[in-house]
Amino acid sequence: MTAPETRSLERRLGDWARARLPFALAEFVMFVLKQGWACLFGGLLLAAIIATRFVWQPDWPIHRYDALFLFAIATQALFLWARLETWEEARVILLFHLTGTAMEWFKVSAGSWGYPEPGIFVILNVPLFSGFMYASVGSYMARVIRIFHMEFAPYPRFPLTVALAAAIYVNFFSHHFLPDLRWVLIGATLLLYARTRIWFRISDRDWWMPLPAAAILSALALWVAENVGTATGTWIYSGQLPGQIVSFSKFGSWYLLLYVAFVTVTLVTRAALTSAPRSAGSRPIRARAESLPQAR
């Protein structure tokens, strides 16, 4: 489905909902549908993880992990061919894929978690499909900004956001040898982004949400996805018993990692960022092109 066709479908769905539902409920329905559309890549990958867990047989000629890897590659190629993602967004996804895979290699070697099944497309005990799980977060970030015509205002000084994201990423490695600064970094995100609002458009009205609140809600969704991954035995955390839910500390990890993902997006494009605050009565959100412009 091309970008114009997607916008036309969204408009028709919005018109249908507004004609039959109270305004607030119609906006909520469209918000949920658009969120689902934005996380399509991650949703498909999660569905593949669940489906393969129930149907895969050990004597099949291809390992489950390898099938997931090939599925992820085919899905990514389909997204680009169908223009569900732009090439600029693909750059964001590639960057986060690489940083995520590097973290996987380190964490698995440190014994934080492991992958119990065999596979051919495995490097340093990490199946290569795992990088696409991080890529799905980057995909969601890039797509949700475009789909909701988001603006981030007032946005902090860009070098500070990069420095904080780098500190968060380094702490994922360094806390194995040095004191864990997780709570300090969580506090830093709240301070740095305390005034930043995410302005977004569902249909014809502008809404806003504090950026840290959006990160908390997104981290909760990712924590649920983590539980799906461990429940299907796709990966197992150190010390986790069968049937046990993932430690809620992983919620904090995902909260922090979302800032790394978001700043990775801004390394490619900063069109949605503005240093000036805005209010509901200020200029309307700019309609953005389907392709994200290059950052200057």
C-alpha cells in the first residue's frame, strides 16, 4: 500500500468512526488503530515468535531461529518495497539494529540472558533475528512520528540529549563492572525532558502528552512483549524460572533504551523538533511529507 493510499484509508476510517461514535471515543479508536499501524513491524515479528513456538518441530530442515531471521529480512524488504517505510527510516532502523546487536553480544556473554535453541545464523551465541527486535523499536519510533505528524516542543538542547542517550547506552555495559547509574539516568531523563510535550494529530485536532509519560507507556508495552518472548522460550533471563514473569526492573531498562532509540531517530532527522514551546491555540501542526528529510 503506497503512502497516498495509506492516508486515504486513514481518512476513510476516521470519517467512519466520527460518523458513528462520540468524538472522544472516535479519537481513541483511531489513536489505537494508528498506534497498531505504527508498530506493524514489531507486531508481525512478535506474532511470528508466538506462531513458530507452537508449530515448529525439531526435525524440520530449518531451525526456528533461522526462520525468524529470514522472516524479519523478508518483512523489512516488503516494507521498503511497499513504501510502508522510507529509506530514511530504514537508516534509523539500521542504526538501532547495530547498537542493539552489539548489546546482545555483550549481555549474552555476560550471562544476563541466553537463547536456548540452535541455529545457523548465530554469531557469538546470539541469533541474528534478535537485532530485528531492536530494529522494530526503531521502526515504531520513525513511523509513529510520521503517522501522527508529531512535534516535540520545547525540545532540549540537542547535544544534551545525545550526551544523555550515550550515557544510558554506556551504562547498559558498564554496570557490570561499575555502580549502576540507572536511577540517576532515569532522573536525568525526567529533568531534561520535563517540559517537552509530544504534540500529535489523530484526525483534525491537536493533542499533547508529556514525553516522559509516552516513554513510560511505551516501556510498559515492551515489558509485556518481553514476557511473550520468555513465555515462548525464545530467550531466557538468568535465574528466571519457567512460568515466571520478567523482572519489573526490565521495565526501567526499556524506559531508558527508548531514549536511546528516540535520539537515534533524531540523528537522521530533526524535522519534528522545535526549541520553542507551543500551546493548543498556536499554529497548527505542519503536515509532513511521507519521507523524512535529512538532518542538517
